[in-house]
Amino acid sequence: MNATTALSKAGLTPVDEGRSEKLRPFHRERLAVVYVRQSTAQQVLEHQESTRLQYGLVNRAQALGWNPSRILVIDDDLGKSGTSAQGRAGFQRLVSEVSLDHVGVIFGVEMSRLARSNRDWHQLLELCALFRTLIADVDGIYDPALYNDRLLLGLKGTMSEAELHILKQRMYQGRLSKAQRGDLQFALPVGYVWSPTGEIQFDPDEQVQQIVRFLFRTFDELGTLGGLVRYLASHHIQLGVRVREGPGKGGLVWRCPNRATV
């Protein structure tokens, strides 16, 4: 599904939007920013249609009159949560571009892609209103300087934050339910793995088992965690760790031990 299809589903077309009184010539003289974000690395890998739809907003910007050279795609935040602006270099770059009066419109499939925190969302709205930057999603184009548009955008931001809260509650209740019936799986310490039948067992690799047993024997002799870590480092002893997520999930890798791991 491309941007035009998404717009038609919402009852809008690029032509309809192009006639909007909110779009002024000075908007097209500035940048059209397409902001792309997925919450986790797993979503980036498994929900590629959503990512393609977000990149497809470039076509929508062109249909509304922006020259391709004036369209900026910010996708630095792929695989990062929208709960906070901290750690999101892409969102911070977006805020900087708006503050420098470089942006005419910000495109996003939905407002939750920009921010799920009301504080971050309203900060962006304040800047957009000050510098007359428009915000566009699949439902239409909004001018944060207009009261009605600002009210609607504020409501969308509140709903986005509430949706995140509801999702967290559902996930917590799901984990609690699994724990109550004994089916909850969690990350295990080095040297242990989950069996196919859902039981905790020793790592099948004998070298991993031997090193774990060696760690306990050495700790009994040295008596301190710091001493054990220094001993392992000085003797170049590595720990066999199972990869917990990503393409190599379940694979065995050897890593230098640190205080937290030990």
C-alpha cells in the first residue's frame, strides 16, 4: 500500500490536499521532512510493510509540490521506542530543523510515530506553531498555529500516550498470567537454557558447563567478586553466552566476562 492508497482510504487525495488553504508557497520553499520510526528491531525485521508505507510518504510530498531535493527523510530512530526523546537522535534532529525554521511540513503515517510522550509531543507542537510548520498524517494536514488543529493534534497525542499505557498493562497482565500457571520464560544466567519442553537445564555445551563450575570453585577460593573478575581477565577466560535476540538467537558466542555478568 503506497501513500496515495493510504490517503484514499482516509477519504483524501494529494489533489485535495494540494488545494488546502493551509499549504502556502513559503511551506514548499522549506523542507518536507518524512519521519520514519519503528519501536523495536524486531518490528523493523517483521513489520516491513509499515516501514515501506512510511518511506512511501516521500511520494506524497512530491505530489503536494515539493521538489525531491527539498525532501528530507529522517530514519535514525528505526528500532527505538517513542516513549521518550532521549536516545532518539532522529527526533532531536527533527526538533533542531524545526527550530532553525528549515521545515515546512512534517510527514508521518500516524502521530505515535513521532512521539508517545505528551511532553515531547507538545514541545514539538509549540515549535511547529511558532515557526508555522505543518504536520501531516494519513488523515490530513494540520496547522498547529490554528486552535482547532492544535486541539485535534493534542487529542491524538494524548490517545497515543494512553495507547502505550494500555499496551504495557496488557503485556504485564499476560506475563503475570503465564507466571501464575508456571509457563513464564525469562532470560536465564550463563550456563542455563530452556529446553524444548519449557524446563530449565544446563547448557548442552560441555565447555560452557565446565567454565561455570570453574567460576564457582574459584570464587570459593578467592572469596570476592572483584577478585574473581580480575582472575578471569588476567587468565583470558571467556564465558559462553547464548544470543537472546536477533538473527543469531540461540547461538553460542564467547565473550569476556564483566562484573555484572559474573
